[in-house]
Amino acid sequence: MAAVELRGVRKSYGSGKNALEVIHGIDCSVADGEFIVLVGPSGCGKSTLLRMMAGLEEISAGEIAIGGRVVNQLEPKDRDVAMVFQNYALYPHMSVRENMAYGLKIRGVAAAEIATRVERAAAMLELAPYLDRRPRELSGGQRQRVAMGRAIVRNPQVFLFDEPLSNLDAKLRVQTRMELQKLHREFNTTSLYVTHDQVEAMTLGQRLIVMNAGVAEQIGAPMEVYAKPASTFVAGFIGSPAMNLLRGEAQGDRFVTTATSAAIALATPAPPLSIHLPVPAPRDGPLVLGLRPEHLVPASAGAARFGFAVEMVESLGADSYAYGLGGGGTLIARVAAGTVPVVDEVLPLTFAAQHMHWFDAANGKRVA
Amino acid sequence: MEKRVIFKNWWLPLLLVAPQLAVTLVFFVWPASQALYGSLFVEDAFGTSSEFVGVQNFLGLFNDGYYAHSFGITVLFSVAVAGLGLGVSLLLAVFADRVIRGARLYQTLLIWPYAVAPAIAGVLWMFMFDPSVGVAAWALKRMGVNWNHLLNGHQAMALVVFAAAWKQVSYNFIFFLAGLTAIPKSLIEAAAIDGAGPARRFFDIVFPLLTPTTFFLLVVNIIYAFFDTFGVIDAVTQGGPAKATEVLVFKIFQDGFKGQDYGGAAAQSVILMLIVVALTVAQFRYVEKKVNY
């Protein structure tokens, strides 16, 4: 087990004038035994960053240290890390046992020791009956467990997971997610986990690194990221459904949305909203107001801070989502099952002061 | 599931396979049956009469020291050609697989020799190694090797092996390269993280996963060495010196057309046919057993 340090880590492809930088300097300290989730949309550089830690990609600038040792120039085999790949990368010509034993065999561990370690890992992962099968004879979930077993038997300093659950079906994903948590509690090995799924990120990570276009937008505990997103990107990415982001002008306790051109061509242009704020905005002028759908509460017409015309309702049983237009885009409000909003009617809404998120209109950074 | 078409009438499917059947019948079945038929007869030197002798031609072959010798030569030649051809092409393919810049150009250039006809390839090598005018022969002599494949049987063998393997390298290369490309990069990466160095990764992961390709190529190369190298041998050594490079196909030509022993040559062809059938059956058995991982 070891701490991992990222210091100004950059990655660029090509050289000279044609150089294309894809990771623009990431700094992060991962404590010994911590479970860190790198989360972001496809192409944000999260997998590249993980592969740089594994030694599969060169580090263009900056330093990565594992257990206090700078590993920039070390081969993957000398870094003492284990990685679980998205497609599991099991050796198809070897049995489950051989797959799990391969890393130990290369490192010259005694055969008896290998056997006990493999048996133990197999028992823990419920793979014991399959030890002599080939990977192709296993189901997706079993293959996934073999990939984890291969990492576990090595007892490395760091586990690296590259979207390990994305090839599983929804039910299995939830189950494996819990197993992963259990395994981490048991081994307490420093883990870095890449995913684009924010549910996985929220449930697995002790801390998240939210990445966007090669930049770490925010590093923090899941609830902290949820409660205080550092930018409009994080606000829109973490939380489901996404936070409503309203562009407009603030003046005292009034916030009037600007009728910006929406990303999608809309049949009816969204009318500007005039929102009555519970407390004045942190400053007057152009701002972005973020309101999570789950923090919008239906109110009586008199107490409403704003309202929007409901275009569509999705009922999920426990509660429903009301979709409407306003403030230059789609608005979503979560309403309890009891009050099903009516389509084409204006839904009056209110919200509490502590649920307002303010972002700079120009750079998207959090203001308050 | 495979989609099968059920025809209501019998003549349409027959019509559809007719061209293939015609080609097979005219170019394969008919000559093969002629050879089988011919192998049971002895013709006189003028080709005016033939006499049925049963398996006498075959028995003659088995008692012929030259035939056994030729058989040995062929086995040696085939193993050498297949071994060299596969080894060199695998090495080239592994390197080409790593090349990033200019990979296309490199790969295309490596494929070119396959377009050269065997006889031309043979002539090419013959000129290069000609003891009196060849560039390579001159260079070898400068290095102290007394090169004269016209007199030295071992050198003659080495030369035809090189010439025959050279042509096959590009063919093997394409297949190996395709096979290498088909191996998921993540497997190699997983092995690297597991602690395997480049050589270990190759022998533990890459080579086993290439086995189906390698086996297919082995069969193809052996068949090539057995049957398709007539042009090379004819152009370079004509079976000489002193029958040192007289492989089975060349011996058939020698006995049948130079020696006028039509029946004996036909019997040799039949034996060759049996060998290729056995090889093909072996290949299909194997391929069916381990279709994929």
C-alpha cells in the first residue's frame, strides 16, 4: 500500500508546433488506502491519466510518485501496480487459475505460495469452481471477477480500475459495485478508479476528481462535490438529473434569465423567467444560477419564486420529473408522486436559499 | 444463426454451383483421375502402346533409392523453407506492428515480393549468386566463402531454400501482421503490468495467441514447398548438382518429361496428392478443434 502523488502531470501527443496537449497539469495527493474516482465525460483524459500511472503512457511533464518513489521512468512491471481493464484483458489461452497466477509466476513466487494465494482470492470472489475453465467459458460478471482476482493476488501497492463495470448489465453493475466496496474495505489498498458513470463515482469514491477536457475541475468528497460544485461543468455533470443552470442578470433579489439561444432549436422560444430570490445574489450583473431539480418544491401561486410551463412529465413511481422550457433551455423539477404536474400548465416552484449555486457567467467558476 | 435458403426447385441451386463444379471437374478432378489412371500403366518409349501393370509403378518407386533420396531432400527442403519463411516473416511482422510512422509504406514494400513469379524469383537469386558474375557470390568470396552452388550440393540447397522462402515471407508477413493486429493491445498491457518484459510477453501471450495463424501458415508453407517451388528449382539448380536439390515435384517433371516414364511420374503425382490431402485434413481437424479463444 502506498500514497500516490500527482504533481503537475501533463500529457501531450506529437511534438513541437503540432503538439496536442490533452492533460493540462493535474495535481493531486492520494492518501494511503484511499479510494479515488476519476470521473468525467469521454475524452476528458481520465483514462489517459490512469494509464500514465500504470506506465502504459509516457508522462510528458510533471511527476507521478507511488509510495514516495517517482515512477516516471519506471516500466509498468516495476511500479507495483495492478490494473483492471474495461474489457478485462484476460489471457484467453490460459485457465482462470493460470490467469491469476501469471503475475506471481513471473515474479518468481514459489509455486505453493502461488497456489494458496490464488485459492484464497478465488474463494473470496466465488471463483473456486471455475479455476480450470478458460475465460471464454465464463459469463461477463465472472470474467470481471477473474480480472479483479488477478489484481488481488499480486497484492500490489495500488489498484487501477479502468471503467471495470461498463461492460456489465445494470443489475450486475450494482452488485459488483458493492463487492468492490467490500473488497476495498477488506484490503484497504490505494485505488484509482476511472468511470464516466456518476453513480459509480458517488457511491465508490472517498474522493472524486472530476475531469473535463484534461483539467481537474474539482477534487473533493462526493457529497462536497454535489453540495458545492466548483464550476458549471461539475454542477451539470454530478447529480442526476443534471442541475438546472440558468443564465441571467441579477439585481438585488431579482434574477431575470436572458433568452439565450438554446443549444437545440426549439419550436417555441423559451420565455425569460423572472425569479424572486430568497436572499440577494452575491453580486449584481450577469451570473449563472444553478438549481438542482430535487431542490425545487411546488408551491402555491402566491409563494412561488418562479414557474414554468410543463411540457412533459416522466413518472418514475416514487417521484416524477417535470420538464419545461425557460431561462434559455430545458428546466427539470422533481416533484413527489402525490402532486403530478399537469402538462401545459404553469408549475409554480420555490426553493431554499441554501440550495442556490452561483457561477460566474464568463468562466463558469463558482461564485457562491 | 446462419440464415439458410430453401430452394423449391432443384435446378436453380444446381445452376448456381455449376461454374464452381465445372472448374473443379475440368481442372482438378479430371487431371487427378488421369494421373491415377496413368499410374497403373507402363508406356513404351514412343508412346504408342501402354500396358496395364497394376501397382507395379508404385512398388518400383518404393524400391527406388533415388525416390527415397528425393523424398528426404523434399522433407529437408520443406522444413527449411517453412521454418525460414515463418521465422523471418514473424520477426518482420512483430517489428512492423511496432512501427508507427510510415507503417503503411513499410508494410506495402514487404508485400511486394509475393507478386514476383516463382521462376522470376529463382532467376533473380540465380544471378545474384552466380559463381562467376553474381554480386552476392562475389561478396561471399570476398568474405572467404568459396561459393559455388553449381558444384556444392549444400550450397545449392541453401540457395533454393533462400529463394523459395524469400517469396513466401511476404505472404506469411501479411497473415502474421493481421494476426498480431487482432490481439487486443490491452492483453499486452496487462502482461506488462503483470511484470512480463517484451520477450516474455511475446512467448507467453503473443505467440500462443498466434498459434492458429502459425499453424495455418505452416500447412500453407509446406504445401508451397512441396508443390509450388518447381519454378524456383528449375530456374536456379534444375535439381542439381548430382540431384542434391531434386525435390519430388521436380523429379516428377524429370522422370515424366525428360525420362519419358509417364507411368512412374503419374504414380509419384498420386503420392503427392495423398500427401496434400493428408495435410489439408490435418489442418482442418486442428482448426476446427481450436477455432478461437
